[in-house]
Amino acid sequence: MKRITPVLALTLVALPLCAAAAPQSPAKVRPPAQIIAEAPATDWRRADPDNTLYIDTPRGRVIVELAAAFAPKHVANIKALAREHFYDGLSFYRVVDGFVAQGGDESGEKPIEHGARALPAEFTHKQLFDGTFTPLPDRDGYAPQTGFVHGFPAARDPNAGISWLTHCPAAFAMARELDVDSGGTEFYIVIGNAQRYLDRNTTVFGRVLDGMAALQKLQRGNEAMGMLKHPEENQITRIQVAGDLPAEERTPLEVLKTDSDSFKELIAARRHRPESWFVARPDYIDVCSVGVPTRQIPTE
């Protein structure tokens, strides 16, 4: 059976809203580009190669950082599948413009040696990440509170004591069938606008750090639900765990720490837009509009 991410006929029920935190004064906030360029080295962290996937395609490499703190079983499983070369030669067989690119084994019949074909859902995590959760000051229509944890756009419900990752552009998640525990091999990546109505309906367990341009070059599906008639046009050459490769074969990346002062200032700048070009300033931001800066580390 094909695991298809829900697209239509989902009814949105907004969670109760909490009071917005007091916004930071924009008076001394620098423009976003300046904040990123001048962020001190201590405000950046190296992406952990043992929790980074390389999805290699003829159109380029897609680099995904995995969120082990939110979905440890899904992270462990996809690493096991990558290490047994499960995805090598498969494809992105479902690509919907402005929505998702879904990859894996369309037939559902490829043998699995060490990984699992289906896992218990990890839609939410029973932790609030106090101390590392950087909240946004504005109300959200999908969660009591949104912000960032360890570089990932996230949401949480303090009353329920749970957190989850959000369907922002570049989100890396697991497709499923009607059974909530049916996902395990068929992943998808959000390649268009935020798809927040999918939050807590599938397991989000990573995000693309680099390579969205390669995904945008994929052939779009020409069959129902965005399926490709010839999925081999979107071949996956291989998927590897970065940490399994020699250092010289890795793509070294740094991510701006989302609990750093630089990132907190970046939130304020994205919210108010202090650049002189702006005439109308929103003084509002949502979790999918901030963007977590990533940069490649120069190699000697």
C-alpha cells in the first residue's frame, strides 16, 4: 500500500490561544542580513554528522538534519534504512507543486533487513524544552505557543506538557496511511508554503539544511495525488548518514543557535523589518517566517 500524506478534507480545529509575550523593542534592532553576518562564532553550532542525512540525486545533494530529541524512533529507523542502502535507486515518486516531494519505495515491496516498515507515531513529544525553547511573541492559529528548539521550528502546549515540530517549508516528515502507526519508510519534504494543518497528524523528524534548489528541480507528478507516471525521472541515487563518510567527503555546515542572542534579535528584525526600504512594517511574525540561518564552513 502506498503511504499518502493527507491533502484535502481535513478540518482545522484551532487550539486555545495563549497571551502573546511582550515584543522586543525594534528601536536598536539591526537588519537581518547584518545580524547574520555579524553573529559571533559562539552563536553558531556545527550540524551533527551522526544526525545528518545526505540524499543524493542527479539534481544535487539534499542535506537533512534529523531531530532525535523529538522523534528518536523515526531517526534511528531511517538511519538504519540508509545504512542498509534501502533507498539507493528508489525515487521521489510523488511530487506536488507547492506542497511536498515524497520519496521511498512506491511498491511497498522492497525487502528490509534491519529497519522497520512501520513505527509507532511520534506526532508529539512529552517535553516542553524549557531553557532551550525560544518562543515567538505573537499568537499562532495552530498552537498555544510556537518557537524554536535546537534549530527546529516547533510548537508546544504548556497545559498538556507536549511539544512538536511544525510543517514549515523544508520540514522532513514520515508519510502514513489511515493507521497512525503505519509510517516507517516513505518520507516527504515540504517544498512549498507552510502546511501547518498537518501538524500532529504525521511525524516531523527533521528539516532540510541545504539542497531545496535540488528538490525544486524534481519533475512534478502527472497522475492523481501527484504521483509520477515515470518515477525514475526523480531517482534517489543514495541516502547516507553523514557521519559514516570520511570527513573530506562531508559537506560541513553550521546552524545559527536558536537560543542565542543573535537569533533572538533576528526574530525581532524579521518581525519589525527595520530596513529603510520598508514602508509598512508588520510587527508580527509566525514560526515559518523567521528562517534558521545555515552556512557552509570554509574548508582549507
